[in-house]
Amino acid sequence: MIDDLLLNNKLKALLGEKTTKSANMKSYALKAAEYLKSKDGELLKTVHLKGENLGYYWSESEKKLILVPRKAEYYLLPWKKDEMGRVFLFLPHFLLSGVIIAVDPDEIDELGYN
């Protein structure tokens, strides 16, 4: 009987842990979704870079050229173009981080809204 109580308590603890993890993941997903909207609440357009494989682009967040996949899913940021006429794209990494790169508008294939 004591073994049954211990097992029952362990199961309750595991279920509580799973519920907490599930709630945390949902919270992270909602927060990440907010980053994919403009200040006005509009969704950001999804784009790919033209070409195949990888390419070097200026990272506004890291202040250097970085190697990124061209066929990744980027989000077009609603910012003003830079002095070279480039637009800014956000490439998310994991849930709440990512890089921002500057890209010539001619190098972008718009996919629409995700």
C-alpha cells in the first residue's frame, strides 16, 4: 500500500511537471508569435532569398557579414530602408532569438503571410 501511495505521488508530480512545461511552451510560442507582428499588430510577410544554398549578408544585429541559408523562412521587417536601399529581414532562431540581415529588395522572393 505504501508503494502504491509513493507511485501515485510520483505520477502526480510527473503530470504536474508536464502541465507546467506545456504551459511554459505555450507561453513561449505566444511570445514568439508577437515578435512576428508589426507594432500595429499586422503580420510580417514571409520571404525567401533568391538563389540556392548559403549566402553572406550584412547582419544588422551582429554588425558583420554572416552566412545564412537562402531558402530559410525570413520575415520582412517594416523598417525604413538603409542608406544602400536594402530592406531588413528577421531570421528566427529557436523561440525568442534570431538575426536581422540587410538585403537588396531584388534578392527577395515574397511568399506572403504565414
